[in-house]
Amino acid sequence: MSVIESVKTYLGVEGKDDIRSVLHEDHEEILSLARDMADARTAAKRMSYFQSLKPLLTAHARTEEQVVYVPLTKAKEQESRDLGNEGFVEHSVVDMLMERMSKPGIADTDGWKAHATVVKELLEHHIKEEEGDLFNDLGNHFSNEQRTAMAVEFSKGKARMLGQKRPAKKSE
């Protein structure tokens, strides 16, 4: 990666059509919902945030795995392959916790709130690591054109999983 690309990654100023920017926008929304869910004081509020988070998180994770992790697991460097594989594992841990939280009638329990807190903390850790090391690897191993194609593929795949005909546009 060039010095300019390294600085862009470090500062978070990739182009809007770069996979790193697209993932970052999703991460912000996911973290906001996870934090709101963990901090909500009533079962009804917790479930409302959970019901918004679960489909978004699932669509994001499955699409990210195909578009980002699979290509990274094929990189020449072991460290990059490890990052891709660790991403799969971290996603599966969050999936397991979210599945437990889906069981009816437990949103008003202390156990459910503990699960919500752990999900939030796992996501915070995962996203911090991803937006550092993994984003650097994306800059190192993929060209601007490849990262743009990844962004398009991610947006289309996520929209398909969410049942949208085309990717949702963020209002500016």
C-alpha cells in the first residue's frame, strides 16, 4: 500500500465507494443499535432495538464474510488469512448470542441484558480491530477498483438479504 493509502486508511478518509467506507457506515449504525439495546431500561425498548439490530447485523455479517473475509483468507500473508478466519469466528460467536436472545419471553430478564451487554462489547472490539488491521489489509491487498467492486457487491448482497430491490441510499 502506498503511503497515501496508509494515511487515508488511518484517517478514515477512503472514498465513499470504497468497501472500507461502506463497512464503516454500517458499523456506525450497528454499534448505535447495539449500545441502545444494551442500555435500554425496559424489555419493550430492548426488544425494539434487538428487532432492528438482528436483521441488519445478519445481513452485514453474511455479506461481509463473502465479500471481504473469503478473499482475505486467500491472501499470501498468513496474518491476513488469520484476520479473515478470526472474523468468521467472531461473527459466529455474536450469532450464537443473538440466537439465544431471540427466544421468546426472556427480554425482561437479567440474563438477556447480560447477553446484550456482551454482544455490544464483542461488536465494539470486533469493529475496532476490523477498522484497523483489516482495513489496512484491504488497502494492501486490493486495488482501488477491487475495493470499489467489493463495495458494490457488499451493498447489493446486503440489500438482497434485507429483501430490498436495491441498496438503500443514505440521506445526506
